[in-house]
Amino acid sequence: MNEILTKRVLATGVKEFVVASPVIARKALAGQFIVLRIDEYGERIPLTIAETDPGKGTVTIIFLEVGKTTKQLGALKVGDKLMDFIGPLGKPTHIENYGTVVAIGGGVGIPAVLPIARALKANGNRVIGITGARRKDLLILEDEMRGACHELLVTTDDGSYGMKGVVTDALKKLIADGTKIDLVVAVGPAIMMKFVALTTKPHHLKTLVSLNSVMVDGTGMCGACRVTVGSKTRFVCVDGPDFDGHEVNFDELMVRQKMYLSQEKESLARYEEKCEACRREEAMTHA
């Protein structure tokens, strides 16, 4: 259980693990997440489930090495086991036949929107995908998204691949071209989701956003994932992670995401210093 069966590098700093977890593989639905802990001293981190294979009993997770825990996670090898791998958590994305759905993924939000796009397509929707990255070498899961969508639009900030611009540029073009859109689903950085919602609101297009990146505990106990939706306080891990994008206070959310930035940088610096000390000691041992 919880053994890392395969490991793959998708882009710079972006890793994919396939983990043995039969129970979660059988029960997980699109939009749900897991919480893992590497060892008894590790913090709990939530990661969206990118894919499951109930027959093989496996769960696929994809993450960006950005802080101490994700760097430590990325250093694990095939055959290593995670101490905790809990799920499925959160409410699954509501899937029905809406009509035409635009599924938008930015950066490491693409693995989260992928299973949603697949489920929407399986339920008879026409799915138009939009994915974006800063440049071509950071773009992930293009083939998988093409298979999950009837049409895929790719954007890069620098124009190195696909349409030059950001995901909202592609969305604006669809709207300007008169494409009938019944639902927009967006997953990615908070600033991206904010501007997707600002783009769709004047056109009264229903928009769902997934706020999975702000969670910590995953059970509603720590309160770190508080978010204002409309006039009410919600907890992403138990009330979401999907919310009406037009009701989310993104400015408040982005302030909350920066609250522990200095502590996160300090923790990463200590971890990297420890790793460097271990490398020096190992080099001396083999000298």
C-alpha cells in the first residue's frame, strides 16, 4: 500500500507518481483529492487526483516541486512508500450534460482539470479544452487533454507554442467568435481563475473554479483554507474544492496564500542546506 510504482518527469520541477492505493482507486471521482504525508515528521499536503485505474488499484498524482515537502516528495524513488495516503476527499465535481463546456487548465492545474474534462465528455458534453503555460517546455499532458476534449486550444505566454498569450485570450476568442458556451470550468493559479471569472461574468457564463491549492489539513479542522464565497465563509477542503467563480473573493484568497511565505522559504532553505550537507558527507565517504 502507498508504494510508488512509477515516477515520471513531465516538465522542469513537475513530477508524476503512480501510487498503489486500491481503495482510493475504486472510489475516487473527478475533482476529488488525496492528502499525503511522506513520513512521521512530514506535513500533510493535498494533491488533486489526476487519474485512477481501479483495475490495477493505482492513483496518479502530479505535483510541482515548489517548497520543502514537494522537493522532498520529488526526491523519492520507485519502490518507496508514503506513510499516509488518504482519500478520496472533497466533494466531486458535479457532472451532467450541460451542452458545451470549456475546461481550462493553467500550469499544474492541468492535471486537476483533466479528469473533469474526461467525465464531462463521457456524459455527452462537447468539451473544448484550453491549456496554458509560460513556455512550451513547461506545458504538460497535452496528449491526454486532447483525448479528453473534442477540441484543445494551447497557449503559451511567450508564443513558443500554440497561441501566444494566456488562457483568457483563448477564452475571449471563443466568446467573440460566438461559440455557445454552457459552462466554464477553470483550475490553476488563483490569479488565472480570477481573470477567467472576470472574463465570463459580463457574458453570464456559469463558471466553476477549483481552489484545491489553498488546502492544508484536508478535513476542515485547521481553518487554513477559509475562503469567502458570496457573503459566506467556506472551507475549501470540506465545502469544495469547486465553487462558483463569480462569488469567490480572489483578492482575499491571494492574500491568504502569502501569509506563511516567509516560513515556507525558511523551511525550504533548511531542507536544502541539510541536503547539501548530506551530499558533502557522502562525497567525503567515497573519496
